[in-house]
Amino acid sequence: MGVERRHALASAALGRSGAPAKEEIEEPTPLTGVAGQIIDISPHLVILENPDGEEERLVIAPWATAWHGSPAAPVDLPAGTRVMIRARQSGRVAERLWGDITRVTGVILALGKDGRDLTVELDCGPHRGRRTVVVPYSASGRIRVRHPQLEPGYLFDAIGTRREGVTHARLPATSQPTYRATAVPAPPSAYRAVQSKISGTAAWSDAFDDGEAGVAYPMLERADSECEDAGVSCTGLPFLALGSMLYVGNVCESRASVLPIVACGCMAGRFCDRCVECGTSPRGRIAELSPLSYVELGGELTNGCFNARVGLG
């Protein structure tokens, strides 16, 4: 009796598939990102108005968690809260909800005081303009540990909430680079165009439209992107055009997608940092995703990054 025949009989007797083990590996369960504004919420159901003005109803899983400036129970998110939801089962079961979450990434222009709170004015790049963020006294210690150089000219990156037009920083999104924003390290001379897939950090940004899928990419042709700040990165990324399709893989979650490049990631390119979500990534932000795309690739918005690989789509 041949080896293959014995394997097939043994598999049948034990109730196993006869396929080789590598063919039995299950793909990760698909994730769906759902954006909207809460109309009503109970312990078991959330009703949203999505960006198209349509009503959506999602069952809240028993294990679901939420964040609204700090960890919260989903039912504690008030009506009117803008949420990003990670859902399973074709987007019908919510398991993670982020309320009024935002991210501010830019170059520090000035600092001030509002009582015990700190205010930071940022230049977020030519596409995002200037923004002012309030660092509450209760969060200032955590922010300063990761951002020791709170001075004009240095980079700033924080996650927080935006309510009634005011942004409050709650969590540092990264460790602040030690160099000034104008002194980004150059990429290794022989690195560019050697690899079909390039490893680094994928972050997310709130500069996309609600519910939009896509990615901002640092190394765009300046004439094509109409961005004089494009083309800066400490990673050997190839130049691509706006509208190109980019493969983005989440190394931590074994998930990947092909996404359109819809914006210039000139600010992301100035961060030569690492992501340490599962191991340590090589230096450099290689993509900045919309919240929806980031969540669907398995990213946690409050973590701020995942170890990624990118290539031509």
C-alpha cells in the first residue's frame, strides 16, 4: 500500500481532511470597518447613521470593548458620538468601538498654557493645515515621556478625541524622533529598488473622509501630487504616482490588501520611527492608512501602528 493511500485511509478513519496540512491553514476571519454617528445604543445593539446618511444596525458582541478617551463599555458611548467600529460576520457584529477618536501628526510651531493644560500648535503639512491640540494635565505626563522635546521644530504625534471642534491628546502615538523635522535621515544608498516588498511601519490618519478606503504614501512625484514636501523618507521607497495601487500587509495579523494611493504622506515620511507591536519593525513609516483601511487590516487605532510590508499592487 502506497504512502498516499495509507495517509488517505488514516485521515478518513480519524475524521480529518485528506488535504496536506498547509492547505488546511485557515485564512484570518475578514474584518469590516464601519464608520458613522451613533443614533442609539444599548448593551446589545448599536444604531448608526453612516457617511451616506443611511441607518445601520449592528449587534454588539458580548466580548466587545470601546474607547472614548479611555477604555469604556460600549453602552456608555453617548448618542451623537462619531465612531469607527471593527466588525465581523460581514459587518454585522461589532467587537471594537472607538468613539470620537482622532490623531494629530505634525511639526510643533508653538506651545502655550490653558490653566493647567498645555496647548500645542502644529503644522500638519500642506494638505492638512494647522491644528491646535490641547494636552490635558492628566495626560501630560504620559505624552512628555514619549515626547521629551516639546519645542518648535520637533515632530509630534498623538491620539485623542475631537469633540465640538476641540482636539484633546490622550495617548502618544509614537516615541518622538530625536531629530528636527527638517533633518530626516537619508535612506541607505543601496536599499531602494532591491526588494519587491519593503518592510516598515504603517500608521493611520484622520485626514481621510469618513468611511474612505485608501492610503497616503510619502514618495510621490511632486509634480503629480502637487506637494512640494513629497519625496522625503528614511526608507528606500520607490517613487509612485497618485492613484497607484499599493499592496499593504499587516505582518502581525497576516492580513493584506491592495489599496489606492489617494493622498500625499509627506508628514508620515518625516517619521523615521519603529513599530513594536509584534517584534520591532525596520525604521520608517512606509504608509499612512485611512482609519477604515487600518481597522480592516487588523490594526488597533489606539496602538497607532502595525508592522507592515508594502509593494506594488
